[in-house]
Amino acid sequence: MYIREDSLDDLLKSTFEKFADGKLPLVKATKGNSYELLGVLLELTNPRSRLSRSEIKGTPYSCIGELAWYLSRSNTSSDIEYYLHRYRDSSEDDGKIHGAYGPRFFSMHGRFNQIENIVSLLRRKPTSRRAVIQLFDASDITQDFKDIPCTANIQFFLRDSKLNMMVNMRSNDVYFGLPHDVFCFTMLQEIIACRLGVKLGVYKHSVGSLHLYEDKITNINSYIQEGWQRQVPMPHMRCENIEKQIEHFIDVEKRIRSGGEYDSAEDSISDSYWKDLLILLKVFSKRKTNDLDLFLVLKGSLYTEMYKSYVDKYIDSLGKESCVR
């Protein structure tokens, strides 16, 4: 099955519709019964349209948090549980997540920085077909680990001065996993394109078992029935000093997650692209407060208009609480 769309929401809608009637084969697996499609290829023609604009799936905070977890090279469960509680079920007794992508990207087997190897290879041999990052490892099925990579490998193709990306998944949860995977992997695609000084190409996502857990059938139907918003892509990533920008982003994300403050006006390192992502993480860190004025200030400090609708969710919820009182 091949599904090709221009935005994440269009891709989700077309894919969710394949599961909506609940007539696909039901498979019993470790994490519960799920409806399943085998051998699916999804294509996102505009990888910058990587965030959902829907009410149900429009949650950029956990996507940005998961990206930061990858880039920080962490495999510590608590670092990602802050954004995604379901990772608690993936943690081993030592508080580590065996299948964490960060160490595998940057220090596979404690030795290989696969990101740097890809950048180096494509600089030397732009048309190489060897630009492959391996995430799934032969050792992953030697024990019953609580979590092993759902992603088998990632391949990059530099063609016509555009960086195309092909992700191969052994398994993918269509409701929870797919939106996060598309966001994180297309961000990685754009980061590497920046480092190579080339344009962003297309994103392809191949899945062996694309599945929906039985108890989420109502959720996807609610998503399909939701009114459609105009699809707006994220802005172009600024490529100047990209490595320094990312290093600073990782440092500030940790500070925010640990309860520290962040003032974008005083940030002399981040450009507007990365400042916006950090402002959104600050919004998330204040999600349990009832400080309407703070959310209004944070919304006003965003450079990119499309992000403001995500902050409006918190502002609107506080307005509703005030009406109830």
C-alpha cells in the first residue's frame, strides 16, 4: 500500500481511514490487540509540514521533547517521561531504555557516531547509496528487553541537490508513534541537509507492521471527523551555526525540564527558529499553572504565527475555567 500526501495531517487522515471501520485483521501482541496493515509505504512530499494542526493530534510539545531526547544522546527514561508518560513501561530496572535512539545515532556500540559518518560520507560521495544509519541491532532480540527500536534503519539519498530520506520501520503504532516519528525524523533530515548545504527533499516512511491498538479506534474516528484547518509548514531551518544552535537547544531544554527559567529576549545564541521551539517547551513547563498573563506573554514572544494556535489551547482552557467559576 502506498499513500502520498503533502502534509502530516493529510497523511494521517488518509492512513487513519484505512483503519476506521475496524475490519482489518486483529493481531494479538505483547502490548495488546491491534488492527494491522502489512507492507505500507507513506510519503510526505513537504517534510516541513510535520506538525498536526488538529485539535486531537496538535501537540508539538512532546514531539519537540522527543527530538531533544534523541539529540541529547540520552537513554534515561525520566528524561523522556517528562513529555511522554507511556515510556515508563519501556524502562528497564536501571532506569534506562534499551532501545533509545540517541546513543544509537551518536555512539552505536559505544564507538560509531552514525550522524557524523553520514555527513562525512555524503560530503565526499554525494551520490552514495551507503548513507545508512542502522538502529535495530542483531543483539536486540537476544533477550526480552522491554523496548527495542521500532526503526530498523534510515537511508539518505542526495539527488539534484536535495536530501531525501527513507525510514524503514519493523513496527509502527499509527496513532501514537507515527506522528512523533515523522516529526523527529524529518527534523533530523533538515538538520543534515543544513549541514550539507543542500535543499530538503521528500520523506518516505516504510512500515512492516503498521498497526492501531484496538482501544484507539474511537480516537482515530474522532480525528477524521474533526474540521480541517489550513495546513501550514514549519519555517525553513536556518543553517548558520547549526551545530552550535543544536548544542544550545539541548542545554536550554534540560534547564527548562529541570524547572529553570528561559527568557528568549536574553538568549543571544539561538536564532528565531530555535527560540520558538524553546518558548514552546517553556509553555509546556508551565502547563499546570493558571497564569493566563504568562501564557499571553509567551504567545506574544513567538516569532512564527503557526505556533500561536498551540498556546491558545492553554489560554482557551483557562478562559473556560474562569467562566465555570
